[in-house]
Amino acid sequence: MALRFAITLEPDLIAQAVYEARTYPQTCDDGSPAASAAQLPEICLYVAVWDGGAFGGVFCLQPHNSILAEVHTSLLRRMWGREADIGREFIAWA
């Protein structure tokens, strides 16, 4: 597995993972708008994950204070089944 992580500010790239039809219903809160009407939170820091040369999803870091952040994942389906390994590599990268 040749994973690469990089902070991204590209909303179209982020949206590919966050609003993907198979993952959005599983990762959004009840009562959230449809993916087509949703907006990316501006407060988050987004880290893209690449597997080889292919985009695989994003980690969203939502800060609570200067030392604590929640981490959310939106991985594309081809990355499913490898979440634990990807998470470990992300922590090592961070």
C-alpha cells in the first residue's frame, strides 16, 4: 500500500469523497440536507489520501480548541476494508 497524505483546499476534490452517493448517507447526521444541497464546513482542515496515484478520500479534522480535534473519514468505496491500516498510516503521518 503506497499511501500519500496531503492537506487540501480543493472543494471539488473534497466533495468527491464527502458527497459520494454510497458514503454520504452513512456519514452525515440525521436531518442533513441532500448531498446536492449540502455545504462543506469551513472550519475543518481536510487531508486527502491518495493510494498510488488514485484519490481515495479525505480525513476531516474539526477543531474543538487549540489541542483537540475530532477526526472524521470519508473514504471512497475502493478503500473500504482497509480503514484500520489507512487510519494507522494517517496517525503516523500527522
